[in-house]
Amino acid sequence: MTAELTRGQNHPLSQVRLEIRISAGSPVVAAVAIGDEHGTVRGWEGVAHPGAPALPGLEVPKQAATAHRLAVDLGAMPESAHRLSVLLALPAGVGVPARFGAVAAPFVAVTGLDGTELATFTLTGLDTESAVVALELYRRQGAWKVRAVGQGYAGGLAALLADQGLPDAVRLADTVHEAVAQGLARSVAAPPRQRTADGDRTRHSGAPQPDQAAAPRATYPYGPQDTPPGASDTSSAVAPPSAPAAGGPVDYTHPGRRATAPPPPPAAAPPPPAGQHPQPVAGDANGWSMDERLYNQVWGMFEDLARTTAAYRSAVDFADSRQEKELDQVLSDPRSRIGGQGDAVREAARARHAELVGRARAALDRDLAQLAAESDVVEPALPPAYARWDNPVWHGYRVPMELPMAVRLGDLRLPESGPLRIPMLVRLPLERGLWIDSGRTGVLDESFADPHRLRRLALDTAVAVAARLLAVYPAHEFAVQVIDPAGTGREALAPLVGTGALAAPPALGAGGVAEVLGRLTRRVDLVQMAVRGGAADSLPPEVDTAEQLLIVNDFPHGFDDRAVTQLRYLADEGPAVGVHLLMVADREDADGYGPLLDPLWRSLMRLTPVADDHLADPWVGHAWTYEPALVPPGSEVLKQVLARVAAARTKY
């Protein structure tokens, strides 16, 4: 259970490998000071900050941002370390508010590596302070605890560091702010974090959020799955922040990429020749394993593409507004409308506009070329859970022994990115159900005007998703069940049925719907009671404790009011105890239920069987185009993988 701390409260820590997640209403600088038993920090070498982000067992981000992840390994701390102070400060001279009282209260969470929150603290009551000690992790009688501090300093970071006992605190504060300023010069700063409709603070999410009841919603397409449902519409997405027309190139050391753990110190590498950029390397992000490093690298590629595109769009907007202003000035002066003077001014304005846009495009093309080179290196190195179906890694597929961090559900791209695609990875286990939208979204080409063809493609997409989930879970730890009341999905479901990968044949008719929903509802109830009672090992033997994925085709055909209620219950309560929905449906088909089903649609992650731009990132609100991860036409890889999954179940 998460401990929600107030100022001064403490809580024991049950784990030593932790993440400290920070979410703020304005970009902040994060640092950690390591103190002795008296809380004194011996010197600069005891502070992890953007200019020196890594210490043994500790790593902090290199940039100011509205969301941070700090990696902490308490087991790797030196014996002299007794107190870790988590420090937050507003960056100096970058156009952000000068005091915490002018922004939303920062939120800090201490979590395990699996994302489970151990303790949280909202720093309320700040006013003129521009730096604050948020939390302390301290050692007491051999055990570690966390304490909510919330001590603010109106004198800023220098005053805070001086209070920590650091010599020459002013110079260290200047060093930190200089490192942050250099980092901001390389990328577009993230806008303030948005809040959801219910007031919860939005955090980075690996799960796209569902559409709203009345209009398509823009949703978050990336990051760990800890964002509560809700996001802004594409039409009202956050405007890109201003940036110079020619931004710096993408930095392949990924200064903005989040790390869940500090890696071993890398060997020194010679600098690249003058005028050249470092060669991309698969797995160059931080992490404890190659899968984790690749996940973080893909996440960093997503951020890089979002920010370099934001810089380009911001530069173009600036060029447009400047040209418009200059032309307005020409038209407002009667003298410039006589003779050739006005024509010369207009031509000069257009030339300046073309120059600015050209410089911005050149910078974007340079960054896109670097990201494309990185993608060319990363894609072949991806494990099956992250790889496309046409990746050769599937031909050597073996049923895994451990669950991976994430699974690929498709690709993401922007209009400016050309052929570049970023894998859309969603953390496992799934925290929300999925909805493959078989209805027309209004952006499809005429080749998908046939609703029967679109429904078939939606079910094919669902089968590909189910097959991938079966493939990435260890044997006997994941099962798929299907409800197909009218039997319309027989052909599309053939790979699952023919290989024996399904837990049972697809349920048909109203009777089949009632039987499957009743059984899964009972499973959810029993597991919930067992967990609450601390008796998870005492479940009846007939209860399958494996993760369950229920594919529902052709909804709401075959569903009565009781079945709809059970479906909503599974969508709300199922994910927490290992029961997940995969709906294949056109929302308009369920209009007869009115707003009753709106919570159901909102609780599911909406995907589409064709390319559709219904996703938005949490920084600048780009409308990302999602493309499903489909099996290439004529490929037998899906059947081969499912056959191996079924064989592993029989063997073990």
C-alpha cells in the first residue's frame, strides 16, 4: 500500500533499488546530496547534479524538465552514506517562474523498479522559495526510511547547498545552472505538465489513453504505464514552445533519457572526427539489462523526435508570424503602397521567411537523419517482445522464461518524420485493457470504405496482439479466451484455434457469452478476496492463476444488460488481478446503451487497425500517427510462433 506522506512523516523502505519520480508544474532541476550520519555533505563529490549526474548507486537527469526519474541503489551506497537529500530547484534565467508559489505543487513518489509506489509526497505550502529539499532517504539501525521534508529556500539553490554544509555553495549552484542552460540549448523544453479531468497529476505514460465519449481525444502514446486516464483533445493540444530555428543536433548520449539504474562506467571512447556525430549503438541507454537499455533507448528516440519536430514547428510559426507582421506594416503605411517600394519590402519579407524556414528544415533533416541511423541500428537488435513481425529474431523464437519489461503494440510517426517509425512499447503487465476500433475514424482512405473489410482487419490486428502477448509470456503464465457470439471471426481466429493456443474454443451465442463472463468475474472476485485476506495461496484448484486476455468480437451482439455489467466490471477490476480485455468493436454499434458505456471506452487503450493520428505526446501535444503491428501478408511467422507456444504448454 502506498504511504501518502505529509511534511515530517517517515516510512520504512522495503526495497533498496528504487526510482524517485518527480512531477512539477514547471521545469525543475533535480539533484541528490549524500550526507553522513550528521547530515553533512563533505564536498562537491557528494552531490549528483546535472553537471555530474552519476555517483555510485545514484543517477539524476542532466536537464531541467517537468518530470524526472532518479535511479537509486541503496545497496551500492558507501558505508559513510547515511542520508540522501532529494533537492529541487527552479532553473535560473530560462523563462520559468522564479518561485514555487507561482507553479503547481511538485509531486514526488518513491517507487520500486516495477513501478509500485512505496511513498508519495506533494510539496504544498511553498511561496517565495526557488529551491527545496523534497525528501530524505536515511539509514537508521541498518534499515532505510524515507522522510517528507519540504524545506524551502528563498535564497535559491545556493542557500540550499550552503545549508547542506557544502563549501563554496554559490559556485556549485552556478555550475548546476550552467549545466542546465547548456542542456536546454540542445533541445526544446517541455511545456508544463497537464492535469487530468479528475485533478490527478499526469505522469509519463506508456499507454495511450482512450477517446472521450463525444469527440476523439488526443492521448499519450509513450512511457511507463502510470498515467491515470484522461488527456487533452488534439485540437487543444499544448502549443510547441518557442525555439531557435536551427537547433543543435540530436545528442546520442541521450541527455534527456530516463534511466532506471546506473550502468557500469563505460570505457572511454575517442571523440568523433570534427564535423561528424557519434555513431549510434544499440543499447546505449542506461539499464540493468539489454532489454531495459533498449527500452530506454526507444523511449529516448521518441522524445528526441518529439522535441526536434517541436523546434521545427516553432521556428516555422515564428517565421510565419514575422512575415505577417512585416507585411502588415507595409500595408498600413500608405507610402509603401505607391510605386515599387512596397513590392521590394514584400519580396524582402518573403526572402527572410524562406531563409528561416530553410534553416529550420535543414536542422530537422539533420536530426531526422541521425534518428534514422539510430533506428537502423536499434531495430535489428530488438528482442521478440519489441520487434516487428518481419524481424528475423522471430525465426529463432523460443518461449521465454521471464516476462519482458514491455511489448510492442505498433509504431508511431509524425508528418515531418518521413519513413522514420518509433516502436510503441507498452509496459507489462498491462494496466489497462485494449480496444481495437473497427469503426471509421474519418481519416481513412476509400480503400477501407467497406465496413466488412475494416472489421476483418480489426480482428486480424487483435489476433496479432494476442499472439504477441502469448509469445512474450513464459509458458502457462498467460491464456487467451475469445467471445465470438455470431461466429463471424472464424477465419481471422484460425491461427489461434488451429495451433491450440487458445485456452478453450471461442464462445458462441448468448450462452457462451454468459458462461465466459461469469467464470472470469468469479475469478476476479476470488483473487481480490484472497489478496485482501492475505491468502493468495489458498485459491481453489480450478482457478487459473495465469494472466487472462479476453478477446470480445462483434460487441454488443449477444450481450444483454447483465453481460454488459459484467464486462464493465472486468474492465475496471480485472487488470489489477490479471484479467485484461481486448475489445474489437465499433463504438457506434453500442449507441443504444447511451452514456452507460462511456466509462468502458474511457478505461480502454484505443488502437486502430489502420494508420490514424489519435495519439498526442505529453510535452508539446503532437498528433502522432499510430500504425498497428500487423503480420506481413503471406508470412507464416504467426502460426509458427503460436505452435511453439502451444508445444511449450504441452511439454511443461
